[in-house]
Amino acid sequence: MKTYKLLIFISLVASHPIYSQKSQNLRARDLGIPFDGRTGQFNAITDVPGVEVGYQTKITGSGKLIVGQGPVRTGVTVVLPKGKLDKEYPIGYFIFNGNGEVTGLPYIYDFGKSKGPIGITNTYSVGVTRDAIGEWCFKNFSLTDHHDFRFGLPIVGETFDGGLNDINGFHIKKEDVFKAIESAKTGLIEEGNVGGGTGMVCYSFKGGTGTASRIITIGGKEYTVGIIVQANFGYRRHLSIRGIPIGKLLSDTLLPSVNQDGSIIAIVGTDAPLTPLQLNMVAKRVTLGVARTGTIGSTGSGDIFLAFSTHEPTITNGVVELKALDDRPLNRVFNATVEATEEAIINALIAAEDMEGINGNTFYSIPHRKVKQIFKNYSDFLEKVK
């Protein structure tokens, strides 16, 4: 009987008229989409104390693609786990699907730590972003004219924005990266068509940058788990929001003028005390949050996830003492990671706006009023079958 009622529900929302596009500054919860867990103040990775995020967004030109001139629809995002300070942090990673790039992983693999900003940009701007982060660290932190390893091995991830952007024009310059770092801040941050997410596409809707956070309590103490994603992946038919097959309900809605499959880069931050091995496990759980949105993890997708802790170790006479959670409460960090990942991806979809790029290629934002109506109908349906 319940199955029959659910089919009626799906039929109802699928036949509901599509309304006009969204207003500004909305997030997933504003549309009545229910998520589990308790968020931080800003529901963002910047709820983790000390973490800063900065963007540089480049949108210029229109019409026919002229390589080197535009149209330009790209940018760079930076995450500063320790702010603009010369401090190390433990970090781990997980590669769900390797059709992508994140620099610095060999050092993380062996040493489980890093320092300085983490960058996300488009596929062809990884090199300049990496070098610019290194130069910024050298100029701000080096004690001598020798690099004394403060150049480090910068971490930079990428997703492909060539459906909208003149990606072969190499429009990201080192000055853009410097501006992103210098403008990085705590508190409320932008989502959607900003930074590295500017020209990105998700489930055949306009995608981009999204973020979310969760507050957990372990041993009577509160910790924050936050995430930022650059969402550029998935096929329309697979999109699921809170278990509802939104992609199928909107299968003929606002279809893009070209097809594009891409990738997702995710960065998890927390102030919970975790070892690099534990952070590897946290990064692995991002996969489950991504899966909640429906993707199968296609072969063309580069899905690479990082997780860092801002917890300060104690260093005495060359000996590092790093506190760490016991295994059992680690499940709460896992749970928070999965929940925040799911919401961050949907936030990216909701925040993104329609964008026209090279050769008139157009990707549309997910229709807000339609999604809101679907979740209202779903809420009403749940009330009827109680």
C-alpha cells in the first residue's frame, strides 16, 4: 500500500508546473530540504575555528570561443587550515576515482602532514596555482633567501570547466591566487559560481562551490566538522536529494546545450584531535556523502578527498605528542562527514546560477520553486502515511 502511495506522490510532483528561477542567496534548507545533524553557526567549513577560505572569480566575455581571449568562466579557491600562519597540520586523503589531480599527495602519504593554503581550480591551472601558493608561503614565511622547505609541497586539486570556460586560455595567473589567499576569511562564505567552482557543472545543472558543517559532542566537549566541495560531477538521471529521485523528476527540465561529466574535490576540516591515519578514514567517508546524492562514480570523474585537523600537537625536544580520538567516538566524526558532504553538494546546486559560456553553451541552475514544491509534497505525503 505504501509503495502505491509513493508512486502517486512521484506522479504528483513530476506533473507539477515548473516555476521561474531562484532568488538570490538561497541554500538547500531554505527550500525545505531536511538534513540530519546540528550545523555550526555558518553551516560552513569556516565554522572550524581558525579555518579561512578565499576566492578569486573570473567572468569575462561572451559568444564564440577564441582561445586565449575567452569567454572566461573560471577561478580559484583556497582553504587555509591554519589561517595565514606558518603552522603544520595533520592531513589524510582518499582517492575514490583517480581521473583527476591533487598535488602533494606523496608527501601526505609518507608524512601525514602539510602546511600552508590548499587550492582548488580548473584542470589546466593546477601548476600555476601550486607555484603561486609556494611563492606566497616563501615570501611570507621564509627565514632566509633559501627555501628552507617553507616552500613546501603545495596541495592543489582540480575539476574541469571546459564546457563553459576557455580552459586552454590559461586565464588563472599567480596574482589571482595571491588575491584569493589575501582575501581569505572566516565566517560566512559564498557558494555556487565562485572561485574554482565558477564554471563547474553538477548533475547537468549548474554546479560549483558548496559548504556545510556539523557540531558533534565527544567526552562532553564539542567539536566541529566542516567541508567544502567543488562539485562538477554526475548525470541528471542519477541525482537524488534526501532519497527522492529528483533527477528523474526533472529529466526534461532545463537541459544543458552540451553534455559534460566531471569530478568532485572535497576538503574536510575539523578541530577534533585525529591522527593522519584517522584522517585517511575520514576522507574515505566523503565517498558515502557523495553517494547519497546519487552518483555512480563514473570513469570520467576525478573524485579525490582530503581531511585535516587543526588540533595543535605538543612538540618538546623533537618529540611530537598528538592526541587522538578513540575508535568508538570516531564514528561520530564519520557520521558528521557524511551528513555535511551531502548537504554541501546540494548547497552548491542551490546556490549556483544560470551560466552561459563558450559558444553560447548554457547550464541552468536547478529550479528552486520546483524543488521546494517537491519537498512540500513529500512532507505532506509523510504526514498522510504515518
